[in-house]
Amino acid sequence: MGDLKRKRGRKPKNAITDSGGGGAGTSSKAAVDDGVVSTSPIETATNGADPQTHRRLRGRPKRVGKHEEEVDRDIAASPERRGHRFIDHNNGDITTTVLSGDLRHGAELAAAAAKAVPSMDAVLKVFCVHTEPNFSLPWQRKRQYSSSSSGFIIGGRRVLTNAHSVEHHTQVKLKKRGSDTKYLATVLSIGTECDIAMLTVNDDEFWEGVSPLEFGDLPALQDAVTVVGYPIGGDTISVTSGVVSRIEILSYVHVSTELLGLQIDAAINSGNSGGPAFNDKGKCVGIAFQSLKHEDAENIGYVIPTPVIMHFIQDYEKNGAYTGFPIIGIEWQKMENPDLRLSVGMAHNQKGVRIRRVEPTAPESNVLKPSDVILSFDGVDIANDGTVPFRHGERIGFSYLVSQKYTGDDARVKVLRKYKILEFKIKLNAHKRLIPAHIKGKPPPYYIVGGFVFSAVSVPYLRSEYGKDYEFDAPVKLLDKLLHAMAQSIDEQLVVVSQVLVADINIGYEELVNTQVISFNGKPVKNLKSLANMVEACKEEYLKFDLDYNQIVVLQTKNAKAATSDILAMHCIPSAMSDDLKS
């Protein structure tokens, strides 16, 4: 991966969230990857935060005071992509051990734990062997490592756990409580946005003597919850209790999607990820999946609530595969300033949010326009701060309404445009990022010619190249595109010269690294596959690559192609391009 030299700034003291979960007994690789990771600015401000508040974009961290951890997470981006970006995910399992809450609730917590006992037999320990892609050397994979987490049985001979618990899996095994047998499991579906995975076991013996868990309603504030699982790699089940301390839209660390989440007054520890959270009636009300790690915060854990879980299950049952959570595809601005409201023709009793930008890849890009004011979504009025009524005494970001829909669903949107109220029927779709937060288990693409290694940029790629603090160490132009650039088409990628495999043919270009490719022989580079096709079909005398920072690379076509095979053999690279580019 090369030297991970820090280029600028110091490490911040940000709030960070652990969503990793390799427990005791995991390999050294798991111990490294499942440790706490620093905050990333890919996603943006907490729900209700000012979308005009920007994080620094020059690769330098911002100093954070004792009470500034939420402000530090704010960056300019769509509330569709905004949330509590105080978490960065790890590549093993995550955990949640819920510690004892306030002594005033002791009796309630003890009662909740007692009622959860009959359901404990449905709680499982999940063993996974991971083999991650090597994004810096995309023609090979990293050394495999093991991790452990938790899961539980639901109806239909299925098991739920966290997506990050089985990410890049090569083998998954399940063990029931009190059993000495591990059963091989099959991964049916992985929901990257919601951090949920569905498994099954073909062995009939596994399903004998256990009853699936039943799901309960979304709990209220101060409701007692009991989290059950296998934290810190323990071999026996662990039962810990707490209360619901907050219900809000937050950023899921696995791919930083904004979804509903429960905050509980308990820490989340490695290995307990994927374990169920029970209410006082012994019904499952969520899945433990991540925690807040900060010097000024204690006992703050997060649970995936039942509405998100049911969306994942019903999506799988409806489509036979996970299709994801849709978005509107806009960036918006609060309309709390009276003069701003008057300038767009809003009446005193009208409320809403102003559209700043519409993503070109969104299905409604030809319907909604910048400067439109969204007044309501599916008949629910939106406040000037972007919130909608939730429950008694509670408001929540209107992205919650969008997340209740499924990919391809329609929605009614009422907007104010040039003093006129219009109503549109729009189609909701999955989000397309120029720099994706996840490649969903696929091997990273690459193309090699004349020793130049071309790659498509993704968040895992940046993390591989610059480490967990990539948001401070990566080049400024890449960070700017990560935070603000929008894909102009569904298949658009950000292509870079990843590195140069030194040979006689490329003398003088050795120091090129992670520099964007703008065009090839005068033609714009749309994605990595288009670049590979253009180079392979080139009959001109020279291969000319126009790069960022006004740099160019020129190679003789015949010599460069002839030298490629020797370079591949020298570095033991099996092919000049990844399999997905060959089709």
C-alpha cells in the first residue's frame, strides 16, 4: 500500500463510532480492522443541522471542543446524505453490550431481562472468515481473518445479523446457545445501507428445538431494552440492559445512509453486533450495531429499529433480493429566515425547504428544479427546518418518510415555484454517488497499460490508500469530489492513475499517484471500462492521457502495449484488466 505519510494537519479528537466486532480470539488482522476508527466526512450534518455549515475541505482536521462533536460532523451535502457522521465502520463484526442503566430503572430493567430469557435460545453466535479485496493491489486479495458476532433466528428458517459481520465472507458458521456444533450458513442477502444481513442453514437439525423471535413495535423514550449477544468474543451468552434515550435519524456507519435509529444508554462492544434488543414483553425491537466513542460521552449505543428491519425483510420477500432504500436525490436548505421566505413568495403560514441542487441521475431531475420549495411529501407538511411530525412531542427529519418507501415507488410532492403551488408525482430510486461508499462485495476494477495502473475511486479505495484518516490525508481535489461532486450519469466513475509500475517505457512518470484521468486522446473518460475500450481499440501513434493538474502522459501505442505483458509477468499480475472490464 506504500508509505502512509500524513500530508497535512493533525489527527482530530472527533467523536467516533465503533461498528466493528471481532471479539477475543480473532486474528491480529481482525483486531486491527475492528478497532475504533476516526470520523469520516463523507456524510453530513446531523438531522436538522444547517446544511450551509461546511467542514474544512483542505485535508486539515478541525479542533473540537468539549461540546462541539456534533458541529464538527456538519458538512455541506444533501440531508438525504446527511446524518450523524461520527462513526466509521470496521471490517469485522460489531457488538453491543448494554451496561446497566440508571439505578432508578433497576426494577424495570430486571423485569425486562427476565421476560427476554425465554427468547434467548434463538440468539446465535456468528463466526465468519473474511477475505477482503486489496484496493491498492486490485488483482489480489488480503490475508483472510476471522471474526465473531451475534445473530438471531426469525421466521421462515432465516437468521438476521449485521451486514458488516459477514462482509467479504468466504465462510459463515452459526452456533446455537448451549451447543457445541457449528453449522455452515448461506448468506441470502446483504443490506449495505441498513447494515443487515439475512442468512439460512440447510441442515434441518439446526432448526430443531428453537422458536423464531417475534418483532415488537417501535419503543418509546425511557422504555426498557435488553440486549442479548456474545460480546468480546465470549462463548456464553451475555444479557445487559438499558433504556431508550433518543429516537432520531442517524447515519449508519457501514455506508453512512440516513435511517431511523434508537439510541440507548449502553455501550456497544465488539462481538455483540447483530444481537437482538428485547422490550419488556420479550419481543425484538431492534438489532445492536454501533456505538459512540468519544472522550466526553459514555454508554451510548445504537440499535437498528423494527421499521428498518421490516423494510429490509419485506424488500427481500417482494423482490427476491435487496434493492435498498430510495432517496429523492436533492440537496436542500432550511427556510427559517423570514426574508428568504418572502423572497420566494412563501405566505406566513407556509413552510418547507428550498432545493439547492438536484442530482442529475435522480429520476425526478427533470421535474424538480433548484430554488423550488418543497412544502409537503405524500401529504405530510414539511417544516422550515426539514422536520415532520413523528409521535407525540417528537419531530424527525423528512427523509424518514422517504426511507419508508421502496425503490421504484411513487410519491406525491407539493412544491412552490415562482409564487405558484405545483404538485408532482415522482419516482424514488436508489442513490448513485460519483465516489461510492461501498462496492457491495464486488472485486475492485482495474486496467493496466504500459505500467500505468488505472482504478475507479471509492471510499474503500481511499481508505486503503490513505488509512482510516483518509478524509484528512487524501488529495484535496479527491476530497472535494467525494463531498460535493454529483454523478452526471448512472455509469460515471472517477478514474485515477493509481500507481506506475516502473519500467523503461514509463521513465519520468514514476511519481504519478492517485491523479484523475480527464481525457484520452481528446475524448472524455466516462468510466474505467470506457477508458480500457478506447486504449485497446486505439490505432493512433500515441496514447495521450490528460490528467488533473494539467499533467499529460504520452506513450507510443505500439511500444506501450508490447511492454505491458512483460510488466505483468514481472509483478505476477494475471491479467491486464479485471474480469468486469472484459465483458
